[in-house]
Amino acid sequence: MISGRRALPLAALAIAGCATIPSVADRAFASGDYSAAAAAYEEALRTDARAGRDPALRLRLGIAYARPGTPAHDPERAISVLKDVATRFPKSIEAAQASLLVPGLEHETVLTAELTVGQARIKTLEAELAAAHDQGHGFEAAARAASEQIQRLRTSLADREAQLRRVRDELEQLKRIDLQRAP
């Protein structure tokens, strides 16, 4: 008798042994596991000659790569696969469906590139703003120091002007005294 812990892997192997790779991929695709579906479809294309002649399989592979918000999301790979469907099977319904998907994916690719450029520009501008802000603080500190120095100089100048007035007043007094002593 096989223990319960061993029965599950053996049952999975038995089921997998009976299932073809495309059917495993189709089940993963239908359940929304696009990463597993894409991997299984790719494996089927590598190992099963019939899979290479199946436009529906290739279309589902392209769709698996096209699904945003999934780990399998790869718009460039999706475009490549879908264009391949249209090229290999030009008269099929899958080719028509693939051709409808490609422009949207190409637009997504362009927008993603523009978004990346925009995000990089934002980071650059944020860094420049931070540097300007820091420099602004430096300028503010320099302005405060200059303002304080100007205030000290004004105070010193006012003191010197007061001293000069006293000296002039004293000189004027001395001149008057001198003029009063005149012979």
C-alpha cells in the first residue's frame, strides 16, 4: 500500500504521463496560469512537430505573453509570436485574430518605452530639484551670513561716523579756542 504522501505525486505523474503537453498548456491557459501555459506551449513547440503546425496553439502562446499583470507578460515576445501566426497561417482565423492584437501590443510597447523615459526624466528632475533645494539652503545661509556682516558693518560705520563727528566737533572747538587766543 502506498502512503498518502506518496500517492499524490504518483497520481500527478500518471495524469501527466497520459496528458499531452498541449493539453496541459491548454488547461493552464484556461485556468489563467499564463506563465505555466507559456512554458508548456514553448515546450510543445520544441518537442512536438504537430504543435508547430497548430495556429491555435501559437495564438494562445501569443495571448499568454500578451496578458498584462501576469508574470508571463512580455509584449515584445507576444508581438513576435502573433506576427509568426499571421505569417505562417495567413488564411486562418487565428491569423486574423493575431493581426488584430499586434497593433495594440506595439502601442503598449511604445507607451512603455515612453513611460520609462518619462520616469527617468522625473528622477533626473527630482535630483536637480533636491540639488537646487540644497543649494538654495546654502544660498540662504550665505545670504544670512552676508546680511549679518552687512549689519555689523553698518553698526561699525555708524560708530565711526559718531567718532568722526566727535573729532570734528573737538577740532572746531580747538579752532575757536585758537582763534580766541589770537594776538
